[in-house]
Amino acid sequence: MNGDEQLLRGRVYGQDHDDPNPGPLPWQTYAALIGGPLDGLLLDITGWRPEEVDDGAALFTELGQFPGGRSLYDPNPCEPRTPGPGMSCRFYYSGDTP
């Protein structure tokens, strides 16, 4: 694991690395990002409807194949979700788009 990867682990996507508390909050719901350039980050999905979770996410990043583009993450429909706060599900990397 390189330094950039260590910096990302356990942090919430979209939080500034200089934020005094870039980690998860106990009352929020998260999807763990697995693989790709955002591996190890958590995505805050608090308030997302089930169909929004089913759609996955296209997340802006400078770390992907297309700097300034998006990395695509999708849930595995065969994996169960845990309702409520905490880590609810996993989103798996499926590619990059400009």
C-alpha cells in the first residue's frame, strides 16, 4: 500500500484530508468503496432510497484513468444490506469515465 492509499483508508469520500474529523460519523450510513482509485473510502449514503443505492455511484476523482472524470462503483445485488447507521453495503469499482 503506497502513501496515497494509506491516506484514503477509513475516510469519507468528499471530506477534505485536512478536516479534523474526516472519518465516519456514528449516525450516518455508508457504502464501503472496494477497488479502483477510491478503494478504502466510505461513501455517505444517508437518506438514499433503495433504488438509488441499487444504481451505484459515479464519483468525481483526480485519481482515476481520466483526471477530473468519474470512477464508477456499483453494489453487488447478491450481497445483503444492513439497514441503519454504520457500514450498510459495499460498492465495487466497475471502471472510469471522462
